[in-house]
Amino acid sequence: MQNTQIPWDWYVVRASALVGFLLLYISVFMGTVSCLPGIRKYFLRLRSLNFHCWISLQALIFALIHGVALLFHRFISFSLADILIPFHSSYEPLLVALGTISLYLMIILVATSYARKYISQKFWRTVHFLNIALYIFSVIHSFYLGTDLKSGLLREIFIWANGVLILLLIFNMIYRIWSRMKNRPVICEIPNANENLRQSDPARGQKRIDENFRRRI
Ligand code: HEM
């Protein structure tokens, strides 16, 4: 008799992974374009309204669902250690490790973004550059491990969408280096609009906001 049981575990693993990746993509896209002259005016308001932070948190939630659902994966068996310890899994150790490391990077980035008013601007900015590693690791992990990205329309969309974002990231870096050489500010936020910035000490808070507004790489 034919086995008609629906593999819900596998669907949850794949669906949560794809939604999580899409949200991560939107977050990295927002962070990149809101610093680029010409286009940033369309995104600055959204970014400053904490949308960027919020969407990263949603991406983390879906990545966690993806990780937990893998424990119930019927086709490939995963233990908690396989999911939490990089290179512990015997199935595609490197590609799975990139997923685990991405998850930890997401936790660090979301936590530091929500705790931004309690930590120094310099520390936050240094940690925030981990976003680039997170994005690259997630792209490699998803592209080479995923079932749905092996072929078809989804694969084409994935390649083109990530190609565009990688180009924007390169423009962003070139623009930052150029601005630094010319001693010009890189504006990525509207001052006062981000409630995650420190507000408790008005004098220092304002200084931080001004500093943030005139942010250089
Ligand atoms: C908790 C650590 C992680 C582990 C152990 C892990 C493991 C896996 C595995 C085994 C697959 C293949 C699933 C299949 O096709 O049957 C997969 C696919 C995928 N993962 Fe992860 N992953 C992790 C974290 C992440 C993170 C943080 C992201 C980014 C948001 C992510 C995004 C994806 C995507 C987009 C796919 C492809 C889904 C598809 O094409 O069907 N993963 N992951």
C-alpha cells in the first residue's frame, strides 16, 4: 500500500527556513539601502521606526522554529547536540554548522540591537558588522542544503535576489570608504527617531544621537 502520510515535520523545517531567510533578507536589505544616497530617503523612516530591529527578531523566531523542527525530521535524524554544536552533525557537517553559527550570530545581533541604549555606540557598530558574516553564512547554508532551492523558480528568485543584494552591499562598502576618505558623514538614521538609543541621560543621549547622525564608518 502507498504511504500517504504527509511529512509535516519536513514541511515545517522547509517553510520556517524559507520565511526566516526572507525576513533576514529584508532586514539586511533595509540596513544596506538606508545608508545609500539616492535611495535611502525611501527607507530611512522605516528603519528609524525600529522596523529593521523588529524584522530581525521575527527572522530569529523563524530560525528557532526551523532548528526545533529539525529534531522531528524523519528523513535525516538530528539530535539537540547536532543542532546546537557546530560540526557535531554527521550529515553535511560544514553546511549544517553554518546554520548553527548563523543562529548564534542572529541571537547576538538581535540582542545587541535591542540593548543598544545600554551599550556603547562603538561596540554596537563593531558587533553590527557581523551581519555581513551572518548573511553570507545563511546564503551558503540555504543554497547548498535546501531542498526547495535545488532547482526551479525558487532557485532562480534566490540567485537573482541575492545577486542584487550583494551588489548593494558592495556599493554600501565603497560609499563608506569614499565618505571616510572625504571625511563626510554616513547618515543611516533620522536623529531622535530611534527609541533604542539611550534617553536616560539627556545630555549624553543627545550627544550620542548627534554622533549617530554624523556617523562615520
Ligand atoms: C539551528 C541551526 C540550523 C540547522 C541545524 C539547520 C539545518 C538545516 C538543514 C538540515 C536544512 C535542509 C532541510 C531539508 O531540505 O530537508 C536546512 C535548510 C535551510 N536552512 Fe537551515 N539550519 C539552521 C539554521 C538556519 C538559519 C539561521 C537560517 C537562516 C534564516 C536557515 C535557513 C535555511 C534555509 C533557507 C534552508 C532551505 C530550505 C529549503 O530550501 O527547503 N537555517 N537547514
